[in-house]
Amino acid sequence: MPVRAAGADDDWRKERDPSTFIVTGGAAFAVNTEALDAATGELEAAARDIESTRARLESARRAVWRGACAASTAAARFDLDAAGLVGEAARAGREASKIAQATAGAREAYEAEETWRATATAGLQLAGLGVLNGLPVLLASSPQAWALFLRGNPARDVSRAVRDAGDALGLIAGSATDRVSVVRSSVRPGAANPATFSYAGESLRQAQGTAPLEDGTRVPPSSVIVERVPRPDGSTAVMLTVPGTQSWDPDDTSGNVFDSEGNLDALAGADSHARQLIERALADQELGEDDVVIVNAHSQGALHLFGLLEDEGFRARYPIVAVTVLGGAPRQFDVPDDIAVLHISNVDDVLPSISADVPAPRPNIVDVVTPAHADREPWQPIPETVVKAHAIDRYAIDANALDRSTDPSVIAYAAGLGVFLGGAAAGPRERYVYTASDTTTKPRARERQGLDANGLR
């Protein structure tokens, strides 16, 4: 059964009609573009064959004319008929070429239409606003950052400049490469079907701390969840769940790696404490040759994950086959073609547009844009609208609805999840929580809160 998002009454859930979701890319896009490409190729081949036939007919006509008796009526009739066939072939060849060009144009128009649908439906997704990422004071303190921002440079450059400003102001301590401590704890596994979007949404709520685990306990901040699902062939599907931002402190004094420092490092495509947590959690699984990894990620968690996927060494160590993203920004990264991605973004959420890149539909990436939620007031301030739209609880509601989608791209992605997870668990599932701590936090905040160098009172 779909997992119900806390705080979402039944009437509200019914209002999230998946047929109102705008879906681009994925299997349907692949089928349409492949069909149009195939038609273009066949028409171009036909045009070449017709031209070849025309050339042979013309050659035969000339040979007969040269070798025939001048008074031969049969030769004259053949020359007349052959000339007609040559003309028809020439016209047919030109028509085939025109249709091939039109089909190629239709393919380009279809891709442009898909791009427009993915872009035009993103009402309040104002490119660049998300780059501030909760740290306007740092951006305001860095003329270099503003210069990059106003010139429209990539978010990565802006993030690096803002982080440098945070270092200079003493708001961020240490380096993104400082080793963090990681603790593992065993928790009760989930009971619902892990191959559903609702399960991904609920797992992300649990990782974020907005929903309890099955035993009523809460996942500590600065944690990821790993669930091991045995498959019928003896291999294991590992499901990794990575939350979004949990602290807007530039360098959270509790050691939470999902703070604003983590956001800046993730946006810059650089090493980060959260990346360390992800890698160490996956390394602990001791993956076998036939094991696979499936990831659920929200917001900042997706930034770290997609940054890691740009590393060929990481992909070689950890066979990630599918990523379900709620409110992320995959277009800012070079997503490998062999990894299936489904990305849900809400029309009122600016964060998915943080890269300022125009979405380009791809066969391996399903983009789902969901409409504004019913409780949005028309006079509601934009900041409040964005915060609500980006909340994982809201995205979990959309994920619940997506399980009822009839869109072919969504269905194909869900079917792939089912295959990766082996259809059904072949044995008891295991679930672990990995909690990281950044022990190097900004001194000023530690001193204000009466903490020592280790973050303890």
C-alpha cells in the first residue's frame, strides 16, 4: 500500500491527480525520438536507392540509344518510356528527401516541445534565486560572488565564491576534505514495497526527521539510511536514502553535515562531508559483483549524490542503477546515460532551477513537474511559497500520487525499480542508519554556545 504522508488528509491526497503532472523525458521520449530517427533514416536510404535506380535507368537509356538502329521504332519507344521513368524517379527521390527533412524537423520540434513543457510549467522557478541557498549575508559580503552571479555564471562558481567569503569571515571552519566521524546503528526495516514512489517519499521524510521509523524512533540529524533487500538470485539491492538540508547555519555547531557549508560544497561540485558519509555507508555494504544500488534523495542530498556520479571511480565501486529525486537539481550535473533518474519538482519550487540550465529531455531522465498545492494562498509571499513547496512532506504527497500515474515514462521507471529490487524481497530486509559528525566547526559559534574544541559543553 502507498505510504501516507503525515499531515496529508485524504481529501488533499485525492486532489493530487497524477494526470495533471507534466512528464517529460524517459521511455516515452526515447520511443518517440527513436521512431522519428528511424523514419528519417529509412527515408534518406530510400532517396539514395531511388537516385541510384534513376542513374542506372538513365545509363541504360543512353546505352540503348547509342547502340540502336536510327530507324528502330522499338528503340524510340524504349527511350521515351525510359526517359519518363527517369523523370518519375527523380521526382520520387526529391519527395523522399523532402519528407526525410520534414521528419527530422518533426523530431527537433518534438524535442523543443518537450523542453518547453519542462520549462514553461515551472512557474516560480526563477533561475538564480536558489543560488543564494539561505546565505544572503555571505553573498552580500562577497563582491566577487555578486559579479559572478550578475554575469550569469554557473552556480558552481558562485558557490565557490560564497564559500570563500564564509571562510574569510570566520563563518565556516576547516575544509570539505576534513574527515568526519561516522556511526552505524541498526533499525527496524521498512514494511511497505520499496519499489514504490510513496516508499521513497516516506524514507526521505524519515531521513529528514519529519516522520518516525516503523518502531516509533527518529533518525538522528546528519544521517543517511541504508536498506538491504535480498533478491531471488542471491544478490542484494541496496537502497540508500539521502536527506536534504537540515540546518541553515553556515557551519552547524552540532556537526550536522547537511548544513549550508554542505550546500555550498555540493553546489560547487566539490568534495563534501556528506559525500564522505555516502561513500562510507556504501563501502560498509561490501557490495558483490551482482549487487545494485538504488538511491532516494531530496534537495541537498541529490546535489551530493549527482556530484559523486560524475566520478567514474565512484561509479565503478558502487553500481548505482536508479535515482529517485524529490526537489533536486540534476541538470547541474553530468548524469551518466546508464543511470535511470526520476525527478519530481513542484511548480513553486525554485531549487530545481538552481543551475539556470534549460532542461534537455533525455531517455534516462524522467522529469515530473507537479502543480501548486491546494492550500497555497494567491497573496502568499514568494519566500513562504518556495519554502512550503520545497518541503519534503509536500514532495512525499506528490510521490504518493505518482504511484497512480499512467504516464508511460513513469510506468517504465517504476517497472525498472521493480526489476532492480528483484520483484519481491527473497528474505528479511535489513536497515541501518549512518550518522556523521563534522568535528571542525566555526570557532565563533562554539565559543558563543560554550562548546569546547570537540563541540562538547
